[in-house]
Amino acid sequence: MDPTQFISAAQLNSWGTDLDSRGLRATGTVAHENFIDTLAQRLACAGVTQISFEPVPLVRWSVDSWSLAVASGPSAGPVTTAAYIPYSGVTPPQGVTAPMIYLDSSTAPTVANAAGKIVLFDVPQASEPLAAFELLAMDIYDPNHTVNPAAPYARPYLAMPGTLLDELSAAGAAGAIGIIPAPYQTAYGTYFPYDRKLRDAPGLFVDENVGAQLKQLAASNTPMTLTLPATIETVTTRNIVAIIPGASTDLTVINSHTDGTNGVEDNGPNAIIGMAQYLTRLPQSALPRTIMILLTSGHFAGGIGAETFLDAHQSDGVLARIASIVTVEHLGAQEWLPDSNGLLAPTGNPELGAIFAPKIQALADASYNMLKNANAAPGFVLQPENPGGNGTADDPVWPGEGQYFWGEGGIPTANYITGPYYLLNWGVTTADKIDFTRMRNEMVAFTQMQLDLSRVSKTDLSTVSTVITPASN
């Protein structure tokens, strides 16, 4: 490995700025499909000659405009919203007008209290101590001992309100308004849940200040008009599958997803272009296995791209040829947290990273070595959070695109992911929140990880252990 032969941090920065300019790349939209075309062109420029698209049919929910207003009374008029709730439902163009009620977290929506109403609710919040990561850890790369196990890990997406939205739909709510417990600048562009479930309670998000005003209006059942004229249509998005021939027909796969909220979600494909630019210049004999680059669509549509890939190749022998998959997501992310005013500000620290993998010694060792080679501290090598999960979006084995390949496909997978506070917000810049030198180091280390895993037998890559010996020992 010669790190000088990789693309520069400046190039990654340029591509990151480009991602910011593209905005929300919701699955199957024009912005998303244009990015897929750009990535295919970049792969060709990187020297990859075998590039193909595989279709991914999708029932897409999308919306271009939305609004909320107090329908009558002394407060009548428009209300500022922070975002829409994706997949939540559809209103006619003129919206729906209904009395607004507030349900606190202790009150479940029912037909009796929610039918025909616009329901105001607090978006659930969750936090867990970093000690929870240590309990899952197969290894930890933290040479400077910066991780405080008692410190909280609080992110706005840890308790997505999917179940609550299901309950509102079942109860016959006319609409939903979720209060994000943050000021407008922090709440703006919130995008979750993204499980591809089409619900019947069209919803919007508001910030904490607007939410406090709406709670007062809800006390008197003030009528509200909620407008969310979404479109539901069947479209076809695409996975990119590219091949770099190796010395055998067995496959090692580099994966990320192409849709996303902003320029860190997901910048994995940009790093993979840089990896490809290096790997295509190696002699074929230097690659023990053929390398497949798999850039999946549909992460923000319940993983439909990964699931479609698994279904499409269930019987043609491709899956059986895959020895390992490495999924890379959200590289170089820096930690930004709410300040005393609730506004995001840099802490000066890198965002905590984790590589999730099944309890396979070879994957755990390669994952730790990647973190060490990239100096990507602090970093955890974690076993699945939910080892009994079925790998669907509703029951994932871990967070991240790679979980589909292990949870549903049973393919040995290591999935690097970070979870910055701003991860699921569109309309925010991220080039100012990424350390592109760190991202480049991660790109180089992931390339070495691919080459190392290519030399591990398929038997060792598929042997699940009860006990993992940390490589840090």
C-alpha cells in the first residue's frame, strides 16, 4: 500500500461540497438519480471498466410543498414548520382542516381520542451512556482514552416515532404534528422515519418554540389546516454494480448507499471511488479475489436496494461467491452538539465511529486494524445490537446499510458507521463538518482492509465464535 497514490483530501472536499449542493437525495428522485449517474461516471474515470446498473422497483412517496396554518380564531394564519414527516400520508391539495389535540407520551392514540383530529405530540427522545457501546465491544481503538463510559450518547434519531405514527394511522387521525425538542435551526430538515411504510396520518415537524404555542391552542381544540399533497407512484431506481477482476472469481464487496439527506449521509461512495482508483492500477494477480463495488439505492426507503440485490442474486450463484462485504458510511464526520441555546456547535472532537460485525474473529481483527491504520479514534468494533433480528428495516441487527447483507443474506459483513447529530437533516451544510484528511486516511485504511480480507479463507470468514480475542491485545 502506498498512501501517496490515492486521491487527495482536497478532491474529497470538492466532492463533499458537491454533495452539499445536491441537497436531499430522497430515494428515486431526480437529485438522487443524477448522483447515481455521476458516481458511475467517476467509477469509469477511476479505471473501472465493468460497470452496470441493476433496477430497483420502488413505490415512492414524495412531496415538494407543505404547510400548516391555524384555520380560524384570533391566531389564524400560517405556522412555521421545520420539515415534513416522510411516508406519513397524503392530503388533498387544499389540505385537511380538523381540530387539534395534544397527546402526551403517556396517552396512546385511539379511535376515541384521535379519530378525525390533528394530533400534536412530542417526538420521542433517547439517550444512552457510552458504556452501552463498551458492553457490545469486541475491541476498542481509543489510544488516548478519550471515551468516558458515563458520558451520554444522545442523538435525535435514536427513538424514531414510527410506532406512534402507526398508532395514529390506525386510530384514524386526520393528521399529525411532531414537536422536535430543539430550536428551529436545529430541528430544520429532520428526515425520519424512512422505513418505506406508507401511513395514513399526514404529518409535519415543528420546533420546540412553535410546539409550545401549539400546545396552548390544542387546549381549546383550535382547528388547524395541514397540507401535505404527496405523490405516491411506482418508479425504478438503480443499484450500481461494478467489477475489478482479481485472481479468482470469488468476490469481496465494497458497499455504500447513494441516497441521503446531506453530504455526510452518505459520502461513502466518494471514498469508494478513491479506493477503486487505487485498486484498478494493481496487477490482477495482486487481488486474490475479484472486487465488486456495490452502491445500493433505497437506504432511505427501508433498504429496498440491498434487499433487491439479495433477491435478484439468490439463485444465480453470485451470493455464494461473496466471501465478505465491507460497508462504509459517514466518513470523516466531526462532532457537533447542541450548545446552551440548543444550536449545533463543533466540540473539536471527531464523531465516535463504530464497525459493526458478527462475532467472526477475522472480521473483528480486520476491523480493529482498519481503525488503527486510519488512526480513526475513538472507534469501537461492535457485535450486533440485535443478533436475533431478521435484518429488515423494522428489525435490524445493527444500524447501517450493511445490516441487510448479514441480517437477511447471512453474508459476513463489517459495517463502519458514525452517527453525528446532524446526520438526518436535509438543508444543512456538511463540508464544514467533515475532516477530509481523516476521511482520506479512512479511505486508505479501508483499501488495506479489503486486500487483507481477500487473503482470509472463506471458512475463517464464516466461522462465528462465542468468544472474540481483541486484536488490541
